Amino acid sequence: MLSERIKHIGVSPTMKIAAKAIAMRAQGIDVVDFSVGEPDFPTPQFIKDAGKQAIDQNITRYTMNAGTMELRKAIAEYLYKEYGAEYDPAKQILVTNGAKQAIFNVIMALISDGDEVLVPAPYWVSYPEMVRLAGGRPVIVETHEENGFRLTPEQLKQNISASTRAFILCNPSNPTGAAYSQNDLMELAKVLEEEEIFIIADEIYSRLVYDNFRFTSFASISAKLKERTILINGFSKAFSMTGWRIGYLAGPKEIVEAANKIQSHSTSNANSISQFAALQALKGPSYEVGRMVAEFQRRRNYVVQRLRAIPDVSVTEPQGAFYVFPNISAYFGKEHKGHYIRNSYGLAYYLLREANVVVVPGAAFGSDQHIRISYSASMEQIEKGMKHMAEALRRLKTPTRIKFVQLNNYRTKVRKKAPLESKINYEQREALIAEAEAHLKFN
């Protein structure tokens, strides 16, 4: 009944978990939600006023499919001012219905059946699914906590093949908060300059960085690579405009034209009211962004401190975005009141039931040893949620290995008798012996 393509695609785990939290709240349960990646700050007032102005001035009709020229010019000016990356607003910028659509449009424009796309893990949940929808094959490259979840040039080089078409880099990262310095990006660029690979640079969290970290756009690293780099950005995170659904991409003319064509047959232009508000966001004051960043940094410091106080939890301090990605694998194999923890999904379910705290399992991002915690909730909610989470984890204990049952007033070990007769034939027996001998060393 359904297409083969859709059978291999899963629903976004973050959306499923968010739906569960909403359902619990509807039942009157006090839930602390650390799952959804959106700021809890309201959209700045001057941007809301611009939206109202757009309605009052009847700016409510279709725009050009690629977005209004005024907004595209403002985006081009912003990219040049902030990163020194120069783009033609008429031919190299496409305004989209959120950054997610920008990524989808680019992948659909670039990827053919059998093409490989390098995706560093932990990854944003939609990257691999988008690649599969386009008929491509996501090649997952695991990064490690020891170097802050940053992909190394060696890992990048080792995973490039003749089929590699593109490389997705989320900087700063969702879900880890890892950020790449200018030097980090230059080292990756040395590898990519020798290859004919497109770079999809997802920089939606570019303005949410901490500890005086200086963000560098990938498009500004190399003039040669700029011709193969597609920048993804938007207004949802830095301007707290998630519900306005407004994003953009900037890149080579041919790619932008192809993405524009795809958008023309799917959603058409982005919301006209949101485009007008986004224009004012770029033109207006930036103090609201600075205030939000300062508050996120305060929350990050608190969450990292509380996590490091929990026994057997390790966490890398994020430099950007608003997520932490703690390693909670030490609690696998433990239980409490019948809840036995086998993996990150089991732990997330346990925290939901036992602590009324919603987190996202790390397995959804390609790393089952972790969970993602978003600190985009209020400090009051964060304090309560971290307290409940620490208490719930403290209750988990390693189960006793020997289980006793009461039998005729005697405590008896439960054992299963080994079968007395083999149920395999002679050929199967010989095959098992041959396999064992192949793996055993004889003294």
C-alpha cells in the first residue's frame, strides 16, 4: 500500500517524546520537559510588532518562490558582515519554511540513488532519514567524548569513498553542543579540498555560543570550498522564532536553483508575514540575542555541574546550542521496582515514569550510551528536573545475580537443567566443531 521509500523512514523520536510529554500534562501530571529544542524566551517584541504590521499592511499574499528580494538582500548583507561570505541575493539565496526544509531541499537537489553522505555521529535525527528519502546512503562516522565529539580530519579522510557525494557538518552540534574552532575547520578543509564533495554546513546555532567562543562559518574557510558549500541557517533559535517557520540557504547558483525548483513543487514560498518579521529581525537590535545567550550559558553551567555530581555520569561541557549529552551507560543493567535498564530508550522511559522528566534517548542520535538534555527550559524547571533526575538515578541498583524462591519452607536456588540429548544432526555438529576450531587457539 505504501511506497518502499516511506517504509524505511521512522518518525522523529524527539517529536514522539514531546507528544508523550504533552499527553502526560493533559492528564494533570507535572512534567519537566528537557526534550524539545526551542528557546523558552518569547519572540522579541519588535519582531512581533513587525508581524502585526505585515498583517495590517496586507503583506499576506504570495511572494517570489525564493523569498522577497528585501529579505534575501538583508541575508546576504548579514552573511558578508558576520562571516565575510559574499552571495548574490538574486541567485544564491533561498528563503525556506524553516532550516529543516532548507536541508531537505539541498539533499533532494544533490543526492541520487546510491550516493553516500557522510554524517558525523551523534547527529541530528533527521539527517540520515532525509538522505534515505533521496535514495542515498548515510555513512555514519562516530565521534568520541574524548575530543569533545568533534570529527577529526583522519576520520573524515578514512570514510570518503568513490560514492561520497556530500558531507553534513552541524556546527554547533545538535545534540552534543560541540563547536568547531577556525583551526578545526581548516584541518577538515585540507581534506575536503582534495575531494569533489559538497559540504552541507548546518549553522542554525551559530549565534548561540559560550565562553567567548568565536564562531567561524565554513563558507569563510576556503574560497575553493565555498563553491561546494551550502550554508543552512534560520531565525528559529537565535531569535526565538521557532513557530514562525523561517529559514534560508546560501550556496552555489546551480544548487540554489535546483533547491528553489524543489520548493516550488512542494510548499512554494515561505510565509509572507514571517518573511517581513525576519527582515526586521536582521535590521533590528541584537541585545535580545545577547541576553538570551547569557542566560543559556548560566543554565548550561548549572546543568553540567549537577550532572557531574551524579555518580558514574560523565559529560562534556558544550560550547554552543542549548543541549548537553551526558554518558549514562553506567546505569545500564540496573533496575528499580521492576524497571530494568537495558539502553538509552529504557533509561529515558524510566526517567519519564519515575521522575516525570522527559529526555531524548541518545540512540535516536546514533549514540546509545547517552541521553540529550535541552536546557532551553526555565531555571526553575531545570532545577526541579535535575533534582528529580538525580534522585531517580540514585534509586537504580544492580540486581542480585542469584534469584531465590520459597519452596516447601526452604530457600532454593533456581537452576535450569542442561539438556541431556543433543537436538542437532551429524552435519550440524561437524559444522559447529569446524567453526569453534577456526576461532580457538591451541597451545
